[in-house]
Amino acid sequence: MSESSAPMHRSIHVRLSEPTIGPYLPSAAVHLSFLALATTLCLMSLPSLWLGMGLLLAVLGTFLPHRVSPWWLLLLLGLSQLGREPSMTDWRFFVLLAGIHLLHLLASAATMMPWRARTQVAALVRMVRGFAILQVPVQSIAVGILLLRPGGGGTIAGLCVVAAVSVSTVAAILALRARHERA
């Protein structure tokens, strides 16, 4: 038999592989990050009268986010600022401003992720990048507003009411929107 008459059979090996998602973290890390940040913000900004309610909302928002919306905690944190005038010398105001935004992002991500899932690090990096991009102008505007106050010293009468109402309105809208999306 000649070479040309023999059938040419080549083995075609199809290599099946599992798709890779790159570096990842357990999604529980996102849930627990929400709880850690929420607890920190509660301890830092809530008066003792409301601290228990804030911590309860943090726990329920972490472990039962579809029953008790995490955004109720954001609303409580915003309302906690009604009795406090923000000031250039009070670092808590700036941390709370950034912390509430980060809580919103973590709550949004956590409500979509099952506890036992895996989350790509790239998705979290994108979220943190967006957070930083937004916080630079927000923090700058807050500093500018506090510097413009009459008489120096870094406080503006009534600014705490405006800040608390703004944050509370956003938190209430997000809570209602999340409730509407679940329905």
C-alpha cells in the first residue's frame, strides 16, 4: 500500500477547559466588608441612643438584605448629622461623607452576590476606581463650602441640615428603588 492510498487520519484532540475568571475573592468578603464599614460608621457617628438601632440595621442589612434594606442604615447615618455642624476640623464629617458612598456601593454589590459565590477582583477594582473618581470632587466641594463660611472657623450655620436632608433623600430614594426592583 502506498502512502497516498492510505487514509490520512489525524487525531484531533479538542481540549476542553474550564473558563477562568482571573483572581477572585469569595463574595462573603464583600458582605463582611459592608458589615465592618457599617459598624465603624455607626460607632463613629451615631449617638448612643441610636447606636443600637444602627448596629442592628448593619447586621440585618448584611445577613438579610432582601428583607431589611441596607439603605435604611444609610438613611439613619444621614439623619444622625442633623444635630452636628460639619467643620473643617472635624474629620468625622469627611469620613462619613465617603463612608456612606462606599456603603452604598458595597450594599449594591452584596445584594446581587450570593454568599458562596466568587467575585472577580477586577470588578471590585472598577467599583473602587469609580468611588475614588467621584470622591475627589465631592470632598473638594465639601472643603470649599466649609471654607466659604462667613467669619472663618470652618462651620456654616444650617449646613448640617442641608447635608443630612440631601443624604437622607438619596438614601430614601435608593431604598424605595431597591424595594420597587424586588417587587
